[in-house]
Amino acid sequence: MANLTPSHATKQILAGYTGIIFGGFGVHKFILGYTVEAVIVLIVSVVGGYFTYGLTLLIMQFVGLIEGMIYLNKSHDEFVNTYFVNRQGWF
């Protein structure tokens, strides 16, 4: 069982909503502290979106939407264990 702090609950809600709204830019990954994964999402969205006329941006936005919903549907204990203790970067 993970040690819950108020910041974990705040990060869960904030990461969930930013994943839904700004998921294509990796903002939710930056909030959780996954800098490498966030930069990958950002580069794929911006550079890939430039060369594919926005198609990869739409795909990454869809991935962010799914991840945001996953974050919001997990219990607080499960969220902390998955993303702070075990450091699962993707889904």
C-alpha cells in the first residue's frame, strides 16, 4: 500500500483533465514527472503533425484522452502504486 499525500490526489485529477484536454502535447506526462515520455509525445505531435498535416497530433490527442480517462477511473491507491511507486510511463 502506497503512502498517500494530498499532492497525489491533486496530481491524479490534474493529470486526468489535462490528458483529456491537452493530451496531444504531453502535459499530463509532465505533471506526473515523466519528462522523457512527455518530450516524446510533444515531438511526435508537433514534428509528426507538421509532416502528416496534423494526423499524428490527432492520434496523440486520442492517446492522451484515453490516458486521462484511465487516470480518472483509477482509485487513489491504485493510481499512486501504478504511477508513483512502479513508475509505469505508458498506459
